[in-house]
Amino acid sequence: MFVIANRERDLFINEQIHAKEVMVIGPNGEQLGIKSIKDAITLSTYAGFDLVMINPNGNPPVCKVMDYNKFKYENKKKQKENIKKQREANLEMKEYRLSVTIDIHDFNTRVKNSSKYLEKGHKVKASIRFKGREMAHTEIGRDVLLKFAEALSNVADIEQKPVLEGRNMTMILMPKKEK
């Protein structure tokens, strides 16, 4: 008999198991030995659990006495948690370039766009590139970045304060944590 296990039920349980003999593992992880399939199913129903085939490739196949619905529920819970962690790890970062002599309208446009991006849960990197004699007055650039952070203070916190690296000054903002 050829059976393709779908994603939902990739483990065989109780009467779906078609082996003559199986190695049985108890609900607490103890080995109960090699038993015929009828004895193993009787044992699992007597204990109030299901007989689940864990390793069909073993010689003999390995089955465990467990609550299958609880097992499925916990697996789904773990998968959701893993997806959540993966999503947190893959947060994107968008860079917004400002200048020392930025106009009010341009500044407000960047604030509006970055606030939308922060509300989605992503990080924002604000940077200023100093040109020529602007390098003599990096404090003006720092003030522009801090003003940018202050304008976004309702949706963002400063993760990294303004740092000067060569001709660039950067600052990283992260979305506020909900309480």
C-alpha cells in the first residue's frame, strides 16, 4: 500500500499503522519493548492515549504512546513562535538621508515617511553626509538628527545615538515597544 502523508497528518496513529511489530515507548519516555501492533494499540487505549508512529524507518518501526492532539497543538505553537522569532530577526532597515541645510518641507516629508515605516515595525537609519566646510560644524548635523528623532518620539526610540564616522553621521531609530 502506498500512502502519501500530507502536511497536516504526517504521522500515522492507531489503526493507520500497518506494521506487524513495533517498538513501543511509553508516555513518560520509558521503553516498553517490542510488541505486536494489536497489543500496542490495546496498551495505548487502556492508558487513554494514542499510539503514534514516530520513526517508520526503524527496524522495527518506533511508536510512542501519547496524546496526539496535544502533540499537534504544541507543534503548531512552536512553529508560530519560530515564525515570530524569524520575523523579528528579519526586520528591515530603511535609510533616510538628511542634510545640514535641509528645508522644513523636506524634513517634514522624511518624518512622515519614516513614521509610516516605523509603524510597520521596521527600523530607520537617519544619516547626514557632511560636504566641504560643513565638517567644521558637525554639531549642526547632530542637532538636525536629534530634531528628527524628537519629531518621531511618539513612534520611535533612539537605538543608537548620532555617531560620526568619517564624513557621515548616522543615528538608528527603532519602533517603540507596546506596553
